[in-house]
Amino acid sequence: MENDRITIRLPQIDLRQIDVFIRLGEFSTRSEVVRHAVKEYIDNHSNRILAKAEKFKKIQELEAAAAAIEPYMKR
């Protein structure tokens, strides 16, 4: 997989915490930490988006069902 280089600016406190992860052996480089964090965020955010989409779909289905029976409710 090809990687592209980007530049980001982070607060010193975050960089210090990243460096602690590296010293503890959790990761070998800052880039690895950032790649892991981005991947985890995308996975989690994607799941939230999918859950919202499912709820929206159910709402649309309920609205369509209500609209379909509405003419019969007025009798």
C-alpha cells in the first residue's frame, strides 16, 4: 500500500504522550501512532455514521407507512 506524506501540528502535550507510547514499546514511531489513531477514528466514526443511516432509514420507512395509511384514518 502506498502512503502519502502529510504534515500536522499537534500540541506539545500530545507529542509528549505519543513519545511515552513509543518509549513503552506500544509503537515504534510517531507516524505509527498517528496512523493507528486515524484508522481507529475512521473505523469508529464509520460505525456511528452507519448507525445513524440505519435510524434514518427506519424513520423514512415509518413515515412512508404512515403516509400510506393516512387516507384510511380519515374515514
